[in-house]
Amino acid sequence: MTVSLILATLGRDWQVAEFLRSLQAQSYRDFELIVIDQNRDGKIDAIMDRFGPELAIRHVKVDFTGNARARDYGIALAQGEIVAFPDDDCCYAADVLQKVVAEFALRPELAIVVGASYDADTRRFSIGVNSRKPRYFSRLAMLGVEFTQFFAVARLERSQFYLDHDFGIGAKYAGGEGFEMLYRLLRAGAKAFYTPEIRIYHPDKDHYRLGNARMLMYSTGIGAYIRKFANQRDWFIAYYIARKMLLAPVLKMLLAVLSGNRAKLAYWYYSLVGVWRGFFAYRSSGCL
């Protein structure tokens, strides 16, 4: 199986080089890298020239910005049976692609394989929804995050394999693009399996010490994608209304009060504000 890796990038350089070094170390070599370059200043040109001969990179410069739009653009160029969307500040363990392909070969019913996100310094779980135990999962218990998800295109409802351009960095709603697509694919019948043995390294940016503005920005995307499916009268989304918009942030605020941690209290307060702001603000632009 050929794996198509679609890397949308803007504003980063040495992080991109680190990811490419992790690709050089992959034990599984049947992959292509499609770099959707949104920089206007040639920021990564020298990096592409340095790594290009060995990795056979398709370096595609575009005149638009937006993470979801760039990844969607890359889907149309992908030639592989498996498609993934690595972040431009993540790195793969050396056996990531080997393990992904092995899971798809072992489980022919699978359309989605999801790995875990780890912080490279602490080796603890990083961003996204992670678990210590491998398991199948449904839209009521989604796992991973968009850069840890791998898709066997022929096993998906192909009409649902796209990213909604309203979501993600550079869009109307700054977060939620990965979960929006994952929920939609699972709703269409895709089978998904998570394993923490697929290790993808990404800085831990969800920690409350990194600031409330980040939580406020990204949680609006969560509220917006919940509203999108609520507008479609998808009754399963009521679970996320209860969990993401009520129970989780309120309980975490209560724990912060009990522990006397003002920073955590502010962080989860802004999460609550952001998710409700996104829910009430959501209006579809009609763009895929």
C-alpha cells in the first residue's frame, strides 16, 4: 500500500525539516509526500531542495491560506491507497507507517487507523484524545486528532472524504476540522481502530499554562461543528452538546476551584465560553 502524506504548511521552517528527517528514518518506504506550501516568501524552498531527491517530495505552492482548504487540495493530488495529514510541527516514530499499513492489512474492514499523540520531551500523551488501550471506536467516543488519523480511501464513503473549509486554522472557525470530518465519516459507516503503539510526536499545546486565548479560539470550532450536525438533526450530536458544552468544562472548573488553581479555572471558563460562542455563531459558508 502506498501512503500519501499531505503536509499543509505556513510560517514554519525548521519544524518542517524535523518532520522530513523523521520520514527519512521510516522503516516503510512506499510513501509520497505532498507539501501544500502557503508561504509567500519561499520560507521552505531550501528545505524542499535538500530533502526532495531522497523523499520524492511534491512541493505545491498555492496562493491561498487555510489548513482545511490546503489539505483538501492535497487530497485531489494524492495517489496512495492510504491518506494522512501530518502537522507541520509533528514527527513520526520510525515505525509509524509500517504499523499503519500492518493494521490495515490485518483488519480488512478498517477504513480509519488512528495513532496517539505524544510529547517528544516527556513521552506522555500530548494533544487530542488519547487512550492507553487499543480499541475500535465510534462517533460517540472519537479518538486521536487529525494528524494521527490515517484513511484507507477505498474503504470510505468517498463522497464524505473532504475537509470542510469553514473549520481549521485560517478559516471562520479556528478548530474542529479533524473531528468534523471524522464524525462525518464514522456516521457514514466507516470502521475505525485506535492504537497507542502508533506514536506521533507533537508539542503539548493544550496545557492551560500556554494561555486562555488559544483555548477560546479553538473551542469555537468545536462548538461550531457541533452546531453544524445539530442543524442536520443528527440526534447523536446531543451527546457532544451534553459532554463538550456542559459537563466536561463545568466539572473541570469545579475541580479547579476545589484545588485553588486559578489558571485552570480561567482556562476551562474560556473553553466553555468559546464552545458556546461557536455554537451560536455557526453559519455555513457553503464551501467544502
